[in-house]
Amino acid sequence: MRILISGASVAGPVLAYWLTRYGFEVTVVERAPAPRKTGGGHAIDLFRPAMDIVEQMGLLEQVVAGKTGMERLTVFREGASRPVEVDLTRVMTAVSDRHVEIMRDDLSEIFYDATRHDADYVFGDSVASISADGEVVFDSGRAERFDLVVGADGLHSNVRRLVFGPESDYSTWIGAYLAVVSMPGHLGLDGRMELVAGVGRMAGYGAAHMDDARAVFLFRTPEQLDYHHRDVPRQKELLRERFAGVGRQVPRLLAELDRTPAFYFDSITQLRLDSWSRGRVTLVGDAGYCPGPAVGGSTSLAVVGAYILAGELAAHGGDHTRAFPSYEAEIGEYARRSREFAIGAAKRIVPGSRFDLWAITQGVRLINHLPVALTRAAAKLNTKGVRLHDSIVLKDYSAFTRAPLGHAAAPPSPSTAPSRKGR
């Protein structure tokens, strides 16, 4: 049984790993011309359920070794003379019992390396059309038939657009924007981040065990901005306008926009679809249920979603008419809770008033002074909030595993697993 996955960032390779383990024949197509090996992108969080999956994949040591090591945060409040110091390890210990912050491209590279010998990767191409019977035409002009197609191609998914319609039908802006800029690590902040916080905007800079550093910008606007998600010059212009007049290191950070090798800018937007499957096509990760970049734990959700989708396909012998509804039922509650949490987080993460700004700094001071055990105990009572990820219980699909990755799969039984064609 042949399955096409569009997207080779995080959800795509994780899905490829598990599908290959269950005996499916997998092709991954990626628009980018080569694997992400820059160590760039922005920092993302993996919480306990995603870390448990990483461990099952045999990649725990590599992921832990790739963690950013960011442990300290210094907050400078606009209009205040004294900064506030934050021990980030105390904060994350309260949020999750098992957590790693890692650069997105580093994580993508680890997942790609773990699957490149068992799945067919095609770079520099993309899906142009998908027929009801699984005939896929690519931008390159070639055509192939697949039994199933999975969109794992992010918030601005091409597969979703082709099958489900325009993004505007499903996306909901939740009030803020995020930008990440890669630059030389010249401010001597190894393992530490500095953040300048004001009403409606925050800018931070940090470096941790990397050759370069990252600047992160978050800001609110009363109305949604007008720009195209691929119009980088316009995005940089909007960023400069919003952070004009902010002091400390911010002018220096903005000056890097003209020479940065890696720039990310996007709205903090949610996707709200009634179903993530249509015919032979389904969506996974941000392509189907992005709760909002930077506010909803979308990377952990994507890893868990890929794990569940592969497991349900294996459990139903590749019958998508049964597997897709089961997948949606299994991941649905996690996706909805992540979405609800993200709405509140988007409102809190960027202060909307001077009082909100003051309240954030007071909350930080409180965390610094409370005993770690007390902070963790209080957080554990909030499974719909900061502890929502750790409250997720993973389903066990190990009975459907055909062979370790890197070895030829044994001929599967028609009653328990999909067929695998020769390549």
C-alpha cells in the first residue's frame, strides 16, 4: 500500500517513521530543495507525550543532545528601571515532567536522518493536483498513483488548499504576530535570553549552544495586517514599523533584518476544520489543527497526531474509511484543548495594557520565590491549562509493528496489516 506524505518538517518524517514500521510504502515530497540542515528556524517545545514518542523511536539521546539549553530570562519592562530575572527551568518543570526545547530545523534533521533509508524522499517538488482515486500530479509534471495522501505541510498547507478549499475558509486570527530572525551570536548571551516587554509588543534575543542566535518578536494589532505569507520584504517592513522607538538592543536586532540568513514571520492563527479527512486524503499537524504558532504547543501536537494516524492505519489494515475517523476521534480532544488554551495564551503572552505588563512581571517574581515542589503541585491541578500536554495518554500500537526501522519488513498478514509493494 503506497502512501504519499506532503511535507518533511516534523509531522511528515514522524508519520513516515511509524508507517514504515507498520509495513507501508511511503513517499515524502517536500517543496524545499534540500533537507533542513541549517540548525535554524525557531525554538519549539516537546512535552511529555511527544518525548515519550521520541523515546519509542530510539531518538531520545539525539533530541536531548540538541536542546537549546536556554535556562535564564531577563525581562526589561518599558518604562521601568529594574529588570526581572526568570529561571526558565523552574517554569518548564511546572509545565511538564518531561520537556525539551530544541530548534525546529535541528529536530527536522533528526527525524529525517532516522527515516531517509526507509522512506522515499523527493525534494524540490510539490503536489499540483489530487484526484479522487489517488492520482497525484506534481509541479514537476510527473504523475503517480497513491492509495492515500497526507498533508503534513504546515499552517499554509498546499494539500489542504487543493482538497478542502482556501485557507480563509478555516483560519481564525487570534490577535497577534510572531517573527524570528537568525543572526550572529555577538551579544554574549550563552544560555540566556533578554526580553524587552511593552504594551502590545515584546522583543527578545538569546543564544544557547549555537553558532548563531535568535531574535524573537511578538506583537498585537487591533486588526489583521494586509500582507502575503511569502512576501518577506513586506513582512520586514511591518516589523520595523511596529518596533520603531523601542530601546536597548532592539534597534540592533532590527538592523539584522537586511542580512539575516533565516527569517520567519506569521500571524498567530488557528485552523478550525470540522473534519481533517476527505476521501483518500487526510491532514496531520499544523496542516489540520494548528492551535496557533508559539502559543499552543503545536509541535508536540503534531508529533502525537502523526503517531496516532500511523497507528490507526495499521490497526485498521490500511482501510482509510475506518482509520481516518478513528484517528480524528483519538486526536480530537487534544487538538480542541490545545486550541482553547492557545486563545488564552495569545491574549496573555503579549500584554494588552500597562496593568497586564505589570501583572506579568509580578507573576514572574512570584514564580522565582515559590518552592519548585509547590509550583509543580499547583500546576498539576490545571490539566486544561499549562499541564494539558502531560495529561494526554498515548494509545499503544506496538502490536502492529512489523520490523525495526532500517530492516526489510516481514510480509504482513492481510488481516492485520497493509500490503507492501516492492520498489
